[in-house]
Amino acid sequence: MTAPLWTLDALATAMAGRVVGPAGAAATGISIDSRTIQPGEAFFAIKGDLHDGHDFVAKALERGAAFAVVAEARLADLPSDGRYVAVDDVLAALVRLGIAARARTAARIVAVTGSVGKTSTKEALAMVLREHGRVHASVASFNNHWGVPLTLARMPADTEFGVFEIGMNHAGEITPLTGMVRPHVAVVTTVAPVHLEFFASVDEIAAAKAEIFSGLEPGGHAVVNGDIPTAPILIETARRCGATVHRFGEGEGLESRLLTVDLRPDASTLTASILGRTVTAEIGAPGRHIAMNALAILTAAVLLGADLDRSAAALVGLAPPKGRGARFTLALPDGTATLIDESYNANPASMRAAIALLGQSRPGPGGRRIAVLGDMRELGPTGAELHAALAGPLAEAGVDRAYLCGPLMHALWQALPDPLHGAYAETSAGLEPNLPGEIRAGDVVMVKGSLGSRMIPIVDALKARFAAQTEPERA
């Protein structure tokens, strides 16, 4: 029989909570969503920006929650016959539980941050480490002030490897999160001009990302991108925090270095020197940026005690997550086209990587490379300039047509030569109706933009119009 995630006594003690009513003796899991809660899980009534979890306590209990963790001040508003653990503040109690979960495990822990590639690197690390033991990892992009403690609190005591994603858009956000996670290895994938609305420079972004090293366990390791201009900031901070630094990239003298890479439309093969050992790996997802992050993945895995050859072999199973490069075949009346879904989010670095990925694609006979791009948000006063600067990467990638939407993308529209002009609209909704009629057999269409640009509906419309099928995974 599987042991419960938390006994009631252990959970209540860790949170300094008070048991009220006939609460179940244990919790099999932890949920903050009454719509998806499973019988036996504990429901945490967190108050968010839009909704207060206390409004959904009754529903969670009806669906079989073992008990609900609620604020003492809200008890009077809740069903009198409910099953509760009452605390001072529900989010603060979740943080305390996460800290207790970290304290009770002997797992080797890695934390990942970076301007680009956090989630895909986290997912790949989890996949690689599953070849070596029991893994617990962040789901989706649970990387903020509630996502990190929630992921910690969900970590079983017998976990052997923990993989955590840590994000930020302001200075000072990472410090408390890495302090909870207490990683043995901390990875910074890259530093790029992201969230410039909240930072005066890329150097400031690097300093904020480097906060991840402040939570490292004694004797911990920092894995940093050695090719980027802000690497010295990361390295200096890591060393000041007592970490051993391991740089990855293409530069001479780096501890983990890319030696050769064969970039193909659906995959890549690389040879690299990882901490002094040469290894070859087939990577199941395409793109130079994925190949570069593979260096960080293999480096971190080895530092956590994983076998290098087994870890490299596991990378063949890597597939792009939803909205981050997933490919679909579109069925047109006279043939097929390919859709590359990069709609999850965008910043200048990830946009350039996605454009380069489109450039690696091979259109069918008579087909074209088509970029459908929406605004990149939170770039501050340099936003228009950063959008216009994408004209060069589009030309280098051999893109034939660009369909753009959003006020910032108008700067790119003006910078493009006429042959690349597909269509421009102020919003994605203005672009969506006519776009399907522009696609023809053999085309490769890549869609990307910030979440606020609402590019996902464009992807959904194309998939629905052309009965999209997910392209088969590589063996």
C-alpha cells in the first residue's frame, strides 16, 4: 500500500495548524483547485488575485477532500460540519509545509532559472533523472511564490531527485524561493532582455537571476551559461555564495563545451565535453537553443550523481512541450503543411530561437516558411526597437512571409522588406480570420508571441480548420 503524502498530525504540526472537525487521518496529495481535486487530497484555500479559495471549500469537501486548510478568520463562513485544518494564513502555512517537506527528504535537489528555457530544461532534467531514481518535479510553470512551496509540499519523503523551476520578474523574488528549495545544484540557462519594464538593464536581470545561488546547500554547484556577456555577474555571485562554478557553452576553456552539433528539422545530434568527459547525444527536439541547454542538463545530472552516458542516451526522448515547439501536421485539400506551436510566451531571446528553428525547417514542394508573430511584452521603452531588430533574424532564417499583430509588432512590419509582408493587424483576433486562407500545401508555419498577445487562439484555429495531427514522436 502506498504511504500517504502527509499524515494529518505531521501536516498540522508543520503548519502550526489546528484540526477542526472529522478530518481524514492523512492526505494523499495537495490541491489548490476544487475543479481537479481528487478524493483523499488536502485542499488549500489560497486567496489569489482573482479568486479566494475559501469560496470553493464546500465544493472541494463534496468532491472527497480529506480536509481543507483554511484561515482561522474564515471558519465562521464555512460549513459547520466540514473537515478543516485552521491556520493563520493559508499561503504562509503552505510555505511552512514546503519547508518541512524539504527538511524531511534526503533527495538531491536541482533548481533551474533563466530568461529563456527554464521549463524545457526542468522537464528534460526530470526525464533524464528518472533513468536513475524516483523524481519529483514542478508541474507546468509552477515557479512563483505559491508554485514553489506547492511543489515542495507535494514532494514525497522518499524522493531521490527533486527538480524545481524558479522564476521572477522583479529583483528579490528568487531569494526566498531558493531559500525554501535549498538546491545542491542551481542552473541559470541564460540571461536576456526580458521584463525590461521592471529592470534598468540586462546586468540587473543577471543580478536578479543570480539570487538562485544564495539558497545553495553547503558545497553546492552553480551551472551557468559561459557564453553570455553577463556570465561574470553570475560567476562572481555564485562564488560569493560558496558555490563551485561550472560553465557551459561553446567558448574555449568552459567546463562543459559543445564540440560539434548537427541541427536537423526534427532533432539534433551533438558531441560535447561534459566536465572532462566526451559524450555524444541524440536530442529528440530540434533547435540550437535546445542543444545548448542539453549541456546544462547533462552537467547538472552528473553533479547530482547521475551516469553521463545513461543521461545522454535519455535525451532522445525529449519532445517540445505544448506551446514551446510542438509540431502538428495540417491537412489541406491538396496536401499537408506543418504548424510549429511556439505560442506559450515570447521575449527577444526565445523569439530569435524560434525564428532560427523555423529557418531549420524544410518546406515541401512549393511551400514557404511563414512566421506569425505577436507582441513581446514587458520590454519597457526599448520595446519597439527590439521588435524591429527581428528583421535581421527573419531574413537570415529564410522566412518567406510574416504575419504580425500587436502595436509593437508594427515596428517590425515597417522594418521588413515588402516581399515578407503577409498581413498586419492590431490584435491577434484581427489576424486570425484570414490567416487560414493564406496557407498552402508545403508551408511551415510558426506561431509565437507573449501570452498577452493571445496567439494560442490562432494555433487552435489552424488546428481546428485543418484537422491537425500531432507529428509522430521519434523512436
